[in-house]
Amino acid sequence: MTPSPTIGSDEVDEYIPIELASRHIPGRPHRATVWRWVSRGLMRNGRNVKLRTLTVGARRYTHPAWIEDFLRDCSAETGTASQGSVERPSHKLASARLDAIFSSR
């Protein structure tokens, strides 16, 4: 985990309000997705991975290094960086059913 930038360092200016964080993430996920990563996180191999934030007053911020940590933690667990949609078990079941329907014709 990357340590917190200290007050007085040049990195303090790099804090990003959570509502703007999606601009710094590949694929520009919706801001609701970013909030979900902050509040609930993602399960990866039985481990909950959350996007790290800092609260100052009533606002939450993240840092580019924390975004990198989060993305690395999420992709390292699966072995590859996710690009595109994730195939869920329900998708596999639906695909198998469609294959069965169309192959019987």
C-alpha cells in the first residue's frame, strides 16, 4: 500500500475529489461505480479490495497512487487487467441455453 502523502509535500496537490476520480481511471467508469469501489469494494479471491480515500471536512478525496494500488490489487488477483465485460456464471448458463436452442434447429 502506498503511504499517505504528507502535508507540505508536492503530492498533496494531487488529491482528487471522488466525484472526479473516474477521469483518472482507464475506461472512465461511472461515478456511481467509483463510489461503490469506495464504499463496498470488490471481492477478489475472497478478499475485499476497496479504493482508498481521505475525508477532509465533508468531502472525500483519493490520490493517483491509491487508484493505481486499487487497480493493481484488482487485476493482480485475477492475473490480468480486466478490459471489457466480465463473464458471470449466469451469462455462461444463458449462453449454453441459447446454444442448445439454436443447435436443435
